[in-house]
Amino acid sequence: MLTSAAQHQQVQYELSQFHAHVYGDFGYVRGIGVALKNGGTEVVKTRFTDIFVYRDGRWQCVCGTRIVVPCYSPLAPAVAIIDDRG
């Protein structure tokens, strides 16, 4: 396990097609995130939506959804990852 930790690769996460919408004390953001390895090689691409509510004087994320977009084929099925922070 320590051997794999020593071989850790730096990963950079880039956002694109980022859109934010606010409706009173409710809002959401959506976009595409791409994780890149050291040399700029694409590791994973996800389409995301995060839901926020304004309470206690700040915006709080209450739910998020990620759908993995396959890097290798646009015809391959996507896998949904749901992150419920409520």
C-alpha cells in the first residue's frame, strides 16, 4: 500500500461548459469536468449537476450528480454516480 502511495501521480481537474442558475434561495450549477494526468492525458470526463440552497447566511451544496462520460467511445454506456449530501 505504501508503495502505491509513493507512485502517486499529480492529477489536474478542469471545468468547462460551466453554467450557474439561481432561483431565490435555490440554485444549481452544471458542467463538464475533466481529470488530466501529468502529461495532460485525459483520465476521466464527467458531466455534473450540483444543487445548492441558501441557508444560515451561505450557499450549501445539498445534492450532486456525476455521470462518467467514457473517454474511449461516444457509443459506450455511461455510468451514473450519485452523491446525496442531504
